[in-house]
Amino acid sequence: MQVKGQSSAEEKMEVNQAKQEHLLALKVMRLTKPTLFTNMPVTCEDRDLPGDLFIQLMKDDPSTVKGAETLILGEMLTLPQNFGNIFLGETFSSYISVHNDSNQVVKDILVKADLQTSSQRLNLSASNSAVSELNPECCIDDVIHHEVKEIGTHILVCAVSYTTQTGEKLYFRKFFKFQVLKPLDVKTKFYNAESDLSSVTDEVFLEAQIQNITTSPMFMEKVSLEPSMMYNVTELNNVSASDESESTFGKMSYLQPLDTRQYLYCLKPKPEFAEKAGVIKGVTVIGKLDIVWKTNLGERGRLQTSQLQRMAPGYGDVRLSLELIPDTVSLEEPFDITCKITNCSERTMDLLLEMCNTRSIHWCGVSGRQLGKLSPSASLSIPLKLLSSIQGLQSISGLRLTDTFLKRTYEYDDIAQVCVVCPYTSPES
């Protein structure tokens, strides 16, 4: 249930060109939820001078929770004492009342409420028709609602026009200014997967970092990704336990002030688009995030991001990927990997493979060998042997492919990583 809270607008101005006392009075109050009453408990030990005086006072206090008097939150509700904060995505509600303070009947009363933002002016009045007459000590009430979709200064403009018994037409306005704040900070990162090694339309992983930048905790009701028409999405924020899916953040998904949470999604091109590499190359639209939360006593907020875009990976004319590589190898002992070379151009290529040693990686075999002709969209798998002279996580680098027709060399460094361990060192040492 909503209650009426007092309005503490930063600017309140009345325009009356005739400088005449009006017969009608305008009152505007923001509608918002109450808050739980808070009481700071004061306690002491029984052997101290006050004895059980403090605890007895808390037990007699009607605002405390019986049996848990030392809790700060009580059982009562407190009416809002100020205008409060308004955040993007929430619904702004306001109560507008026009009261006839005079002793005469007023006719043709028209009440209009507009919301002025930095980009537009919105009419929020429930009715644009005039009230034929208003008797003394009677009032006209209206409740307006608006889902806030812009950040920055908002001005609620309330205008009243009416006609007196003598036929004089009067008009006045009041302005109420408030600020709309940003509730969440959303950052996104894209990661390109290497699931389909023969195509440039691999899966895409989206990481969304959401931070609560308000001063109160939020209950995250829903954080979902609405994909574009070219993608199917899989949400990776749940774990399966006992044939049930449970959120990785637990059953009570609360986000404390200034806390950040990461959400992960996997997007895969639909088959009809994956078959056409040219359709999905370049900048592609991924989709948009839909975020729904609740605060305090259930006030609901919702935000949708703009369309997220990422740059699809480009491999040039030649793409080199790894089909087989061990996770862990022994120090100074040769190990095998399998490279896959794909011709992404529209012409047949004659390739030359060179292997360059690095500080830690040493290639075994003949460098500078011809791989033969490779037709467009064709692939070639090549087994290679190498060893590492340094322990730790080492990066596979030093492969060079040269197109003998155009005399163009493609360099491939940091194509994968492998963990190098010493087989003669015991785990205890």
C-alpha cells in the first residue's frame, strides 16, 4: 500500500502575473513506500549502575520486537520524511490535490501535470477534461505515475486554470524539480570461443558486470539476455543439483551497496546464419540485457541496456588454430601438437611453414618446408613436435606461414599455453 510522503523539492516557484490571491490551493506530494522504524538499542551488564533499567525500557517500547529488543529494526513503519531518491528504471508516483479555500463556487477547473526532461515534455494528467464546478472546501484529486527512463534533472509542472463567479479566468503554475540518479553500473566483456575450428562464426561468451551504486541493498529478481535474431543464448548462471537448477548466487539473490556481480552467457549463431560467414562478419548485434530488481519494501525497478555490439574475430586470409595440445608437459622433453591451417581467402594459396625458436620454446623438425597448394575454404592438419626449456606456464609462439605467390608472411604468436613441469622434482619439495 502506498502512503503519502512530504515533498522536499529543490525548487518551488509560483507564477502569478496578476499578483492576486487565488481561490484554489495546489498541493503536490510524492507517493512512496514507508520504511521500517529503526531504534538504536542501549544495553549494559546487570552489575553496572543502571542494572536492568535499559533493557526494561526497551521491553516497554512499543516499537521494538518482543523477544528481540536489541534488534535495530522494529515492528512499526515510518512515513517518509523527505522527498527521497529516484533512480532510473523506477516508477515515479505523485499525488496532486486542488482544494477550494474560498467561500464561493469555482467553475471550469482544469488541472494539468507535465513532466519536463532534458529531451522531452510528457503529459501525465489522467484526464484533460475540465471539472464543471468545485464547491467550497472541496477538492480535486489525481494520482500520476511515470516510469523514469532518463537520468538527470526532471521538472514536474502543475498548472491550474479556473473561472470565478464573476466570470474572471485565472491561471497559475507550480514547478517541482528533482534529480534522477543511476542505480546500476553495467559493464560488458566479450570472449570469442574456438569451438568450431573451421568457421569464423564461433560461440561468443558475454560477461556482464553489474554493480549496485545505490545506498541500499537490492534483490535481483531477474538478469537475462535477450539475444538478437542471429543468436541463440544459453545462460551460465545456474548449477544443477538433485534434478533442480539453482542460481550460482544462492536462493536469496541480494546485491549489497557497491557490490559487483558477474553474469555469464553463451551465444551461438543460429544454423542459418552460421552457414553464411559473410552475414555475421564485422560488427554484429548481440542483444540487450534485461535487469529487474526490488528495493526496501518491494519497490520494483527495471532497466534494459541498449543493443550490445561486438567485433567478430577476423582471421585474414589464413587462419591457424590448434586441434590437439597437452595440458601439462615435462621439462626438456618433446611433446606433440596438431595445427590446423584454413584458407579463408577466395583463391588457391601455396604456403610455406617456418618455425622460429623463442626463449623457452624450441621446435623439433625441419623449418621452411612447403605445405603445397590449399584451395579456398580448405583445411590442412599438420603434426608438430617441440619442447620447452623453462618451467611454468609457457606460451606457444614462433610459427610463420608465407604465401609464396604474394610473398606475404603471417605471424602466429601466443596461439596457446602449456604448463611445463619438472619430472624429477617431488611434490613435497
